[in-house]
Amino acid sequence: MSKILVSFATMSGNTERVAQYINSELPKISPETQVSLVNMMELTEELFNEHDLNILGSSTWTDGEFNPISEEFFNRLSASTIDLNGVKFAIFGLGESYYPEFCTVVEKMENVIKSKNGLIITESLKLDGYVDDNMLHSVGEWLNQFVNTI
Ligand SMILES: Cc1cc2nc3c(=O)[nH]c(=O)nc-3n(C[C@H](O)[C@H](O)[C@H](O)COP(=O)(O)O)c2cc1C
């Protein structure tokens, strides 16, 4: 049985809604999977090694930056000496294409994970605008591309 950790950093609940959707969809796509959902406020990097796949999501805030919750976590991760060699990740971000720095938190998360030797197993997903059925449908398609390959 594979273990997947889903962690989200949200300011107004959108990223949490997507993370909850992922949490509910994963067992349908891969029934043998055990999924845990964790708010990034409570995430510790030691948990990454205990999971076969870590799915991380955050919204972009204030001119292309991490939101305050993902900022705190990723600053701590950057400063840590942890080696994530071989540990698998998939990354998603929420934003609005109305902003010039659309969803740039995705690249910021990718850079930190890569700097710790983590393995990003699929193209990261950038989600634009409100959480609606269309958005959740594209999240489901994204999951289907890689969840059964871990
Ligand atoms: C103050 C503020 C700044 C934002 N800055 C950006 C930005 O630079 N780039 C972007 O793509 N989206 C930006 N957004 C849009 C949010 O990322 C988007 O509304 C997202 O769905 C919020 O998700 P959350 O509720 O999980 O935090 C901003 C929103 C606010 C309120």
C-alpha cells in the first residue's frame, strides 16, 4: 500500500478546497493508497521521507510571493539540512491570471524541493481563478496522469 501526503497552504480556503478534493479522489483512482491531509502550518519536513508521494499546494500572494503560511514552511525547509534524495513530490498552485506574477509560487516551491534533491515526478499544476467543477475536473485529470505510476 502506498502512502500519500497532501499538504496545503491557504489564506482564504481555496487551496484547502482543492486539497480536500485530492484527498477524496486519490482513493478512487488508487484504492490501495493511504492518504493523509495536513495543513502546511502543521507540516514538518521529516514527514516527507515517510510517504511514497508528497503533494504540496499553495496560493500565490502579494506580487508573486509565497503566502505567509507556505513562506514560513519553505523558509524553514530551505534552512534545514534535510536530504530529500529520491523522495517524490507533485506540486500545485492557485492564483489568478489577472496578476502579472501568475502562480509563481509553483516555481518557488519547485526550486526549494529541487535544492534538497527531491524528485518532482510530474509537471506542476497551475490553477486559475475560482474553485469550481471545471477546476476540480482538471485537478482530477492531473492526478490520473501520475498517481498510479508511483
Ligand atoms: C492580496 C492578494 C495578492 C495576490 N497576489 C497574487 C499573485 O501575485 N499572483 C497570483 O497568481 N495570484 C494572486 N492572488 C490570487 C490568489 O492566489 C487566489 O485568490 C487564490 O485562489 C487564493 O487561494 P487561497 O484561498 O488558498 O489562499 C492574490 C490574492 C490576494 C488577495
